[in-house]
Amino acid sequence: MAKSLSPSSFHNGYRQAGKGTPWVIESKEIGGDDDESHWITPPSSEVLSSSVHNSLGLNTMRTWPTIYDGTSSPHGLPKWWKPTNGVDVLICGGELQHLFRQISDPETILAGPAGLQIAVSLARQGVNFRIIDKAAQPLIAGRADGVQPRFLETLHSWGLATEVHEEGPLIERTAIYKDGKKLMFNTSHQSDSRYRGLHIITQGQLERIYVRDLVRHQVLVERQSSIVDFEVGPDQGPSSHPISIRLRNEKTGTEETIRSKFLIGSDGGASMIRKKLQIPFDGVSTDIYWGILDCKFESDYPHAWVFGSVISSEHGGCVIIPREDGYIRLYTQLDTSTTGTIAQSRQAKNSSEFQESGGHVDAHSVTADEVLQQANKIFAPYKLKFAAPLSWFTVWKISERVARSFSSPDCRVHLAGDAAHIHSVMGAFGLNASIMDSANLAWKIGMCAQNKAKLSTLGPTYDSERRYHANRIIHVSGSYLRFICNSTFPLAEFSHVNKEWPPLPEPQKYQPSAGNPEEDLKFLHTFFGKNGPFLLGIDADYAPSVIVPGTSSAAIAPRNGVRAPNPRVCFDISKTGYLYDALTGAARLHLVMFASDLQGPIRNRLKKLAQAMSDPSSFFRRFGGLDRFNPVIVTKCVPHEAESLLQSDGLEVLRANCTIVYDDRAPDEDAHTCYEVDHVRGAIVFVRPDLWIGTSVFMDQVDLLDSYFEAWLVPTEEKSTMTNGVNGHK
């Protein structure tokens, strides 16, 4: 959202321009006082979206403090808000300075929505937590603006994907020009995900979606609050709260001390929590600056509203991201050297003043008009000019860094989002990596906080899985950045990687080649051919660990530690969808059982599976039954066939306790083929809550799952969570 919503009318059944403020409900006098509406429209305020403006005026955003400002609401706190000073998890959000600071350095300001995403997951798990943020309100404008298919698949498991993917445009075309000539114009990379490609939505919109969701769960973001200090004491077991945290309300100056089992630092690139843990932030700060403009433009460039890049061998590069309502996010590489275009322009305008400043261009002083001037040099012979007030403006310095560890040695304190890794905007990895951090960490912390999993074995897997991925992001994003910017600045190298990890893919290096489109096309062909799925978030395999055995079973083709494929399936006679529709929940342990047509050799194996699920000594019953596990049977039968076949031979227990999914598509596109399942032996696939494959076994190897879950789950007290299959049908 680039500006305040305009009034609209649905008088004719569809949206048309409206007048006034139709969201303000006027009381219509009918009778006495009893006829007045109890509900009244909460107060709104119009806030400048940028502290920097152009000649076309000011841009404002309408915000609703009562809804979005949490504990900073000027209209008081709800009666249900009763925070305690002992919690399972404390989430520390943004170490914000000024929302409209003109230059942004990811090492010093602004945390993304990683903390809110962790909160959304923990709320669904019933975990007791508090979330604090130094900002007085959600982000108004700017920052991240695109989500990958994997981001949306994660939100789908939490029930929030629809509100996000229907909000903005889907990137379907990519255009790249260099030195005024078309280098490439093609379809953008698409995936097998139901969400296909990159979707555009602003970070501020996402944060407001998360805030509304938390309110539904009776959680407020504690605004204008920060951590003064924290100490981690001796660990005295699963129910102990070893972390003592001193909080300060920046508005009132009051302090309080709370105790927590876990502390999450999603407090940005300058993370106080990371510094307190004395974790090095390895990497480099480049000499590359972006000037970022959110605005409408007039242009004769033929692909001005198409995702892509414009590159000049002499002046650098621009990146175009089409936004909603004709707006564009324009990233422009800035030359702040003493001989660059900005310096030359200032010299020409006022030589004496420029010389008095020392002849240097301070990035803090770069104006929006100077960024537009630089963009025109890059776009030449095409031209750009502002066509609306600026929605947002900043200057951003590129740094590429990864924390040497994402967790404290005792796994009680963890880092997520920008506190753990920062990188270039290329690939939209900031926002999209943050949700992978959040989804990965939240289910593990949630289970450990509730004593459902062993912290000693499950806890360390967050660092090993997510830090490997962050290192890969630096290589991929950094390689493409240097191509766009014609830069030879060395890529960050990390010597402190885990020696047990698989080797990182060799980064693709680029040597600037002015006037040689063949070399440029070769780079692009190789880069996108190798990294296309990674840029969509679906190629993100995890290294071997206690939850990702290093040796994959032959039961299915997909390897342990990769994204679980999501084929189309049928759920009943009037509903179809995707396999992920059966794999929802923030901390459900999904057991996907491929059972062919329920007949022949597979039937005897199903009988043994049904017996194992009913056996009190089996992993299923020992580790929580239906309270923790989500058993899903995928069968080649159609609904009426499965209904009949599951009513005998002891299979009633499966019918009563499992979600039945019907794999009735053609053999060349069905789920059994997608996973390459043997129709004689079948398969059981454990899909983690974050929708990665943990492990898989043949259906007659169900006993192997006992030792697998024993390594990291905590057994429950004996209690039946099974339906006997006679009186009930799930």
C-alpha cells in the first residue's frame, strides 16, 4: 500500500470511486437514545509516509492506532490484556531509530517482521509469550515488498496466505536492458507451488496482518519497549525460567523484570542481543549504495511497469519492482565518489559550496531528485520523471553478514531475521529468509517450551539449518548484485561454517563486460538456470541432523531435508486442493502415509500400521497420538471406494483417526508419482511443521520411526487420543 485508501462505493456491485469517509458510520436518528449504535468508528490519523518529498506534494497513509499500535494505543488498553512476568518465550522486536531516517544501514537500524511471525506461530501452539518492540507503531511505508512462494506456503499452514497473496500483483515477466538495448525479456521464474512466483506486498501491510492476527489471539505488541539487560542463569529443567530480562518502557521510563524460558532476538542488524552474546557478525560492508524511490513515474522506457533491471556500463544499475495502483519501487545504484555524477552535478550547481564541503558526497545528504537524476543516466536514452508525490524514499548501504551462531550454547537465546543475517535486496531474501527462520525456530521452541521435545537435541538444529541457508543467500544474492551493479567488490567469505554441512554451491563470479551482450546473457542463463528455484524459496535443503537423517530411505524419491512436494489431491466428492491443505498447524507432526489402492500387498502392511498406531508401546501412542501427530492417508481410491475398503480387516482405526486424501489424478501427475512411491510397499513420510521432509520409511518399517522420534521427542503420560473407529469417523 503506497498511500491512504481512497473512498469507494459498491453501489453497483463492484468497486467504484466514492466520496467522503464512508467508513465512518453516521448515527441515523430513528427514535430515542436506545437506537444509537453501540459500535463507533475508531479514530484514524493521517501520517506522512516519507520525510522526503518531491515537487508534486506530500503523501500520507491512514493508520488506525486503536487497532495497530498495541500498548501504545492512545485510547487505552483492552480489559483482556493481562501480561505476566513469567513467560515461556520473550520476543524482542525492532531496535528502531527514526521511521523516516533518510539513509538506512542494515547494520544499524530496523528489524523486520521475524518477531511477529514467531509470535503468530507460538500463538497457534498455545505457548505463553510476550512480544516487545521499540517502535511506536507498525511500519508505515517502505522496506521489503515481495514474498516468494515458500513464504506463502508457510503462511498457508497458519491460515493467513489468502490475505497476502491476493493483495498485490504477481511477477510474471522479467525485462533486463543494458546500455539502452534489450538484453532479455522473458517470463519470470515460476514454481510447482500453488503460489507460482513472486507476489508483491509491502512489509507494512504484512505487519498489520500479523498484528490483527495476534489481537484475535489476545496478544498485544508491547510498543516503545526495549531490553535493558538480560542474564541466563542455571538451567534447572524443562519447567525452569532461567532467563532474567529487564525491560524498559521508553515512553514512561518504567522498568520491570520478567523471567522466561527462551529469548528471541529479532532486533535488527544492530542486535543488542547478538552483541550481549558476543557473537561475531562475519562478512563485509560493501561500497554499494541504493537510492530507493516508491512513486509513480512517467517514462518512455517500454517496460517501466515490468519487473527487471536497467544497467549502464558507465553509471551502474537500477531495479524495477511494479507495485499496486501503478506505483513502482525503483532501486538506483548511487555513485558517491568525488568524481561521480552526483559530485559533478553539485560542483556545477554551486562550486564554492561543494568545495567547502570537502568535495565529498555524504550518502546522508543525497536527495530524491539526485537519485532520479542518476536513474535517468542509467536509463538513457529513455527518461523518467515523477508522476506523483513520493510514497517513500531512503538510501540503503549494502552489507553482507551472517552471525557466527544463531543460538547461544545452551539454546536458550536465539537470533532471527536481520539480527542473524543481512544481505542485498537482490532476490527479496530479507523478508523471505526471515519467515524461514521464524517457521523453523517457532515450532522447535514451542515444543521445547511445552516439554514436548528435548532441547538438548532439537534446539541446536535451528542454527545448523538456518545458518547454512543464510550463507547460501549471501553467495546467490551477492553474485546477482554485482552483475546489476557492474561491481568487482569481493563476495563475503565465511571461514566459520560447520564442517559437517554439505559444501555450499560455488558462487558465480561476474566480470563486467561493456558492449558484450553474449557474456551477459551467458551469465544470466547460468545464474537463473542454477538458482531459479532457490530464488523462489523452494530449493532450500537442510543439512543432516537428529531430525534430518543423513541417509535417505528408498521409500520415496525426495531426499530428507528438502521441501515436501505439494501435489494436487482430492478431499471429498465436492472438494479438491493440494496436499498441504491437509498439513496445517504451527506444530503438528505430519505423518503422510501413501497407501496405493488399499488392496493387494499394501493391505497387509496397512493392517500392521493400524495395529502399531493402536499399540501403547508404539511411537505414535508414546509421543502423544493425535495430540501431536497428524496422520494423513493418501490413497488411489475415490471416496466411495475408500469408505468401503476401510471398514474391515482392522483398518477401521485408520478410517476413524486419519485424514483421508484421494489421489485420483492421472498417473503422470498424481501424488504417488510425485513422491515416486512403490505401490507394493507404500511409504510413510514425516513432514515437519515447517513443511520440510524429516524422514521416510517403507510402510512395513514403521518400527524405524520409534528410534527416530525417541531421539528428540519427550514421551507423554499414557492416555488414549485414538478413536476406536466404531462410533466415530474423523
